[in-house]
Amino acid sequence: MNGPKPVNQRAWWLVLPVLVSVAFSAIIPLMTVVNYSVQDILGPTQRVFVGMEWFREVLRDSELHGALLRQLVFSGAVLLIEMPLGVALALAMPQSGWRASLALVLFAMPLLIPWNVVGTIWQIFARPDIGMLGHALTQLGFDYNYAQHSMDAWITVLLMDVWHWTSLVALLAYAGLRSIPEAYYQAAAIDGASRWAVFRHIELPRLRSVLMIAVLLRFMDSFMIYTEPFVLTGGGPGTATTFLSQYLTQKAVGQFDLGPAAAFSLVYFLIILLVCFMLYSFMKDIDTRESP
Amino acid sequence: MNEAPCSFHRGIDGMAQIQLIDLGHSYESRPASSRPARAHEADPWALKPMTMSWNDGGAYALLGPSGCGKTTLLNIISGLLQPTRGRILFDERDVTALPPESRNIAQVFQFPIVYDTMTVFENLAFPLRNRGWHAADIEQRVREISAILDLDADLGRRARGLSAEAKQKISLGRGLVRPDVAAVLFDEPLTVIDPHLKWLLRRKLKQIHQQLRLSLIYVTHDQTEALTFADRVVVMTHGEIVQVGTAEELFEVPEHRFVGEFIGSPGMNFLECAWDGNSARIEGIVIRTVSAMRPARQDSLAIGIRPEYVQIVPGPGPNCVPVHIVSVRDVGVSTMVALEVAGRSAWAKLRAPCALSASERTFAHFPPERCALYAGDRRVA
């Protein structure tokens, strides 16, 4: 043998279909947004290159800071409530028989309802004049009105999200629990482990990977939440429940500020990417620290 | 490993003779006795009512095919399962209603069970911590057990990264660490262990048994494992204990046709025979056996003889029947001869190489002291 073996490059053609579909579904749209974010679009044929101008404007925008802060608080609250509640529900769910099937169907129900329907349901349910929840609270003497009080709006939006999405966490955790072999529980019974020790040393470690997925899913979803608060409170009262997506939509569609909206989209995208990466590597880290 | 630490002298509460009294279990909610049985139904008893006792300090193997009720029996003894009927006594003390942690029993499962997030030390300490021991006592006790199991070097490591063999040792250690443990139950513990480590671990178990004088009950479906490990082998089939005996007894005197067929390779030959009022006959030839009693029933009688004891002889004689040789196979240490006797197939396992050839017609001699009469499934005494 002399010289390197000639390499057949024709296999690259096999990658082409994927490349084309990814280009049209992801790369080109993304690059369009990048393109917008560095130009001032004055008309269909008139555009000016403005460099980092829009990014600077967006990052200095105090309304955006407010929306980002609210968004972080909201996602944090969602995770803090839904994760423990979901796991607790999964632990309490029946393990077999018709009760288990019934519980699974009931738990899957909220997940099947379209976002805007969920928003509408709660919008009516929580109305102080005709809604069952709102009216009941008012009758009980609470000064409850989600359209007027920021706190009430927040509680209602959170309650709605918990109602809508806790079952996802519960179902994931339930599936994880069912995959734990019976022998682990038997060994723990012989070792005299308490219920808490069983949870802490058997169930929780074995749920780690599904819970990691649940945290990522719930974070990404709640961080991008749009429809439900839009239908329920419209972002109000004032801007009390205006989250990032809604603010972005207002900018892009409402005010037609394409440049700043594009710059904002990219920042938004990077924030989600960053936080997901941080969460993922944090949990991966726990994983590896516990192996030798 | 030379001397047993002094703390292993067990007190009175550590001794345990385990007695099962009329013990039975059914996985159905209502056992057969409480409702009329329907013909098409399978036998509802996973464990047919039985009475037997396990002596203190014995090494028992519970041998039987998959699904025969071995694990059910084991889980009832350890308390993981409540029997449908009957009682369990540990040294005359009724423990039927006690939960597993209140019985002085340890159990090792088919797959190694370790607490992943804990170190080896914490794993071994776990049962003691759950019982509220003081840290200093735990430390001392865990070190004693890890010395016996050769786990000293791994004590500080996470349990999850260890080999299956080491994990199985940890599972065992969590049982042994409790000083009151009188019996250790093993549920096919070597299933996931590499073959070359199996005998090492099995030897370790025997060593521990001799050192600590614990009762061991070892569930397996592997007859070699059962016969080499245990002093006494308990053979089960279809939820029933059919014989308890030493390896030799099971081989020489199978009390039940299942034992004859299950133990040995190939299993015992059972040849249908007729009863003339005084003796058993195959094709009209009188076959004398060790069975002195008259069979209680006249139907489904058979002569049982191990293939190892069948002799091929050239001509007729007492206890000789004409046979047709189907095939002859040299398997190294012995020669396997497939025979046809009175239309039934049988095996002969000959020690010496022989000059037989297939389709030959000759005679087989059944030495009377090696033959027994079986009526139905049971050996006739």
C-alpha cells in the first residue's frame, strides 16, 4: 500500500434530505430572524443595516426586564409547586386494577384540553360575578378579582398552570415508579426501612432521570407560556401577568417593531437554551458525582 | 477469616427452628375450599397446604422447576407474603402475623439489591440505622461483617459502580449485619453472577454457613447447585413438597416420580408394568424390586430404575427384559444407550465403552436392589 486510501465521498448524498428539511424548518427561519435583528425595516424595499442597535435597545428595555423577571418567578413557582405535587400524586395513585386505569384517564384529561380552552375555562370559572370559584370566594367574604388585583391574577394563573400540567409530572413519575422492581421494596421491608427511607433511598434515586425530563419539559413549557394567561388575564391587570411571549407578540405583531422583536426573539431563545443547559448539566452533575 | 468474631455467639432469640404448620397459599382472593371448584380452572393453590420443619443451622436447598412455588414459600417464611392459611413458628413462637423486619430473617434476591446513592458502608449500616443503633456500635458491627465478606477495601465506595458479585455480597451483608439473624434465605442469588465467580461465591456462602451456624434456605432450579450446596434438598413441584433428603437419598430413593425425573441426567426410567397379584411383570417377565409392600392400587404401576444401573446383557435371565437398541452415543465418560422396552423408551448410561450398535435386539438386566415399584406418582415402600 502506498499513499492514503482513496475515500469514497458519495455517502454525503445520503445526508442531503435531512440537510434540506432541517434547512427549511430551522436554519432558514432562524437566519431570517437574525437578518431582521440587525436591520431597520422601513418598507418592503427599504432597509438599513443598524448593527447591534436593536440588541442594545432591547437589553435596556425596562418593560422587558419586568417581563423577564415575572417569567423567571413564574417558571420557578411552577417547578416548585408542580414537581413535588406531581411526585406526591404519583405515589398516591393506585398501582393496579381498574382504579389505576381510571386514575390514568383522569390524570391525562387536562393534558388533552387545548391551551386556549383551558384559558377560557378558568376565565369563566374564576369570574367573581358568574364563575363558580370566583363567586364562591366572593360569597365567603374574600375580595377576589383577578381582573383588578395583581396578586389574584397571579394566583389564578398559577393555579391554572398547576391544574393543567401537574398531571404530566405525575404521569411521568408514575411510569418511573412502576419500573422499580418489587424486590427493592421487599429488601427494604426486610431491612426495616421507614416509608421515608424507601422514598429517599429507593424511589427518588430511581426517579431521577424521569424527573430530570419532567423539570426540563415543565421549565421550557412554562417559560414559553402564552395562550393561557393571554386568554385569562390578557397580561393584566396592567402588566402584572405579561410574560415574555406575550410581550414579544405585542412588539412584533402589535407594534410591528420587526427589528427589536427579532433581536428580542434571539435573546429569548438564548435564555431558554442557557437555562436548559444549566439545569441539564446540574442534574447530570449530580448523576456523575454519585457514580464512582 | 480464621476465627469467628466473638460477637457471633447468638443468644436464645437467635436460634430458630422454623416450622410450617398446615401452611398454604393462593394468589386468588378466595381459595378453592371456600367455593365450588370448576373443572376448567387451574389449581388455585400456589402452595398446597403443607407441614414441615427446618432445623436450626441446616443448609437447605429448595429445588424445583420455575413456577413450582419456591419463591412463594420463601416469601412466606420471610414475611413478605401473608399465607392464606396455616401458621409459621420460629422456635415455637408464632410469627405468622409479624412483618419482615420483626422476624430474624435475611433474604438475598435474584438480582442484587443495593441502595445506589449510598456507599458500601452505608448500605451495610442501613438495617442497623433503621433499628436505631448507636454510631459506634454500627461502625464495629459493619467492620466485622465486611471482614467476613472481603468488602473492607470497598467500604468507602459508592455501591452502584460495583460488580454484580460485590453487590450480591452487599445484599448478603445487609442480612448478616443484624446480630439476631438466624436464617438467611436465598432466592436464586447466583443468576446474574459470572460463571467463573459462581463457585467462589457459593464457597463463600458455605464458609459463612459453617462459621456463623446460620440456617440457610437456598432456592434454585439448578440441581447441581442444590446438590453441591445443601445438606438437605427439598424438592418441590406444583406447589407441593414431594421429598426432603440428602443428595444421595434423592438419587437412590426418589419418593416421587417427579424427583426421579428431575434429579439426574437423564432422569430415572419409569417403565409401565402389570401386577399379577404377587409381583410386577414387564411383558410377562417377573421383575423383582426392593418394594416389599403391595401397591395400594393396581393401575398406573411402573418400575423405576436409574439409567446408571441398567445393564445390557446378551441373553435372558432373571429380571431381564428383551430390548431394542435405538441409538448409542459416546458422551466421553459414559455411553448413552437409548432403548425401547415393551414399546416404551428408556435410557441406559453405561460406564465402559461397549460394542453395541443401533437397531440391535438384546436384553437389559434390571438389578432387583436398584428397582423400585411406583404406584401412581409415589414409590411403594
